[in-house]
Amino acid sequence: MHKILVIGSNSFSGSDFVDYALESGKYQIIGVSRSAEKSEVFLPYKKNNNLKNFRFAQIDLNKDWEKLFRLLDKEKPDYIVNFASQSEVAPSWEHPQHWFETNTVALARLGNYLRGVKYLKRYVHISSPEVYGTCEGVVREDAPLNPSTPYAASKAAADLFLFTLVKNFNFPLVMIRSTNVYGAHQQLFKIISRTVIFIKLGKTVELHGGGKAIKSYIHIRDISRGELLAMENGKDGEIYHLSPDKGIAVSRVVQIICRKMKVDFDRATKAAAERLGQDKAYIIDSSKARKTLGWRPEISIDQGLEEVITWINNYWEQIKMLPHDYIHKS
């Protein structure tokens, strides 16, 4: 069995990738995250039938890099998929140095180490379309970088560094930029999870900018499928966009949730000030992944939102007791 080391396996996207890769039965997977493993409320792989093929190591990329390097050289993974990131946009204005420490400096240290190893077949890096800034027209993988927040700038800097490794050392990089992921097990402060929770609690949902921003919401399992396809069949040095067929306004998504939960949208929500640096739209072209990897999204927004509501209902006794706001960890 090939071996995958997943950095950021506790994250929403990382945990779903672990779950999906385990389902294939083809891989041994080592998960790495800075915090201890969460419960099955947030880690779908905890209930996977192939969990025997998964191991976990608690390692902080910013502090324990020597421990990580020893683990890498001991395990010699065929593939590394890196989800680790300070990923929230708005809070990055408050502590930009924390975003650069994790997203750029730690990444540079890791990449510089990996360029010298012989066992690595492919390094899959999870980037973000935030690096493009506001997207207008058809945005393909060769679009110029134009970040408009500290988060986006930290990700763009990391991406540029990784491509210096490709140019100078033939580093086996494949990069993923996917749009707005959502689904069951997502962080509770995210707008979709938060909307369901607030409706159940009878609290008002605030919509930044009235919810007018256009997002390209795509189900997390569609993204995990694309990431595994890129890991297995992608071309070194390539960026792959993963995106839905069209965008949708945040307010429209919340309207669908309200309808499913049988509450009045106008009573359940109120407009709030727009976030600083909020890009108006994320509509990126994913034709490369569709043509070369045979990928396409399969899960509709209606089906995906239904899954989120069901997940929160099933775990409501635990979820209602947890914090529902973002809590920053440096």
C-alpha cells in the first residue's frame, strides 16, 4: 500500500480527504496536526471501516519541525498532502504575523527540507483562489496573483516559493485552488453551519454586506475527490482549479437553509457591514481538472445543505454546547 502523510488532518478539508482516501482501501495514511485529534463530530474518518490504515501524530509545524522531519524520514511517505494553514480571512488583519508564520515561513522550511529527499513522489499543496483577489471574467490557473488580505498575501507568497522549487529542483509539486468548500463536519463559525445553528437557537444570522457576495460553494467530498485525482494523476508543476458550474449569493444559500428549516428569511437574518477586503466574487475556471483529471462536481447545493442540517441535528447535544464563533490560535 502506498503511504500518504496528510498535514492538517484535523482540519475540515484534511479530515474529509483522509476519510475519502481511506475508503479506497489503497493507502496507509499518517495524519499530522498541531492539536490533538477531535471527536467524530468533526472528523468523519473516525467512523471509517478502514481506520486501521490510519495513524495520527500531534506535531506543530511552527514549533516541532525537527519532530516532523524525523517522522518523514522514518515513514518515507510516497505522497504528502498539505492542508495546514491559518485559513480565516477577516482575523488575518489582527495578527498578520501569525498567518505568515504558518502559511509562509513554516511552509518554506518544509519545502526546503523536502526538496532534498528521495522518497517523495508528489507533494500536493492546498492553496486558495483568494490569491487572485476579486475575480472578474474567466479566471484560469495562469491568472496573475493580486491578494487583497494578509491571509491571501501569505498564501500567495508560499505559492511563489513552491514554484521556485519546481523551477530549480524539479520539485514534484501539484497545487490545488478550490473555491468555497462546505459540508457536514465544517467549523461551526462558518456561514452555513452557523446559519443552521443560529436558527435552531433562535438567534439572528448576520449577513455581511447583506449577503450579496457571490461564492462558488462546492461540497467537500467533490473537493476531496479532485485532490486525490490530482495526487494520483496530476502533472508535476501544475495548478488545478476545483470549482462548481456557477456561483451563488451568500443570501441565496441562507434562503435555501431557511426554507428547509421552515423559518422566514427576513426574520431570521439581518444585514451587517461588509468585511474588510471581501472580494466580490470567486468564479474560477476548472476546465483543466475536468479535461485532464476527469473530475467534475457531483453533489448539488441542495443535497449538500440537507447533509449539513442532518449532521447538526444528529450531533445537536454536543454542538449546542460548543463555541460558535471563531477563536484564534497563534
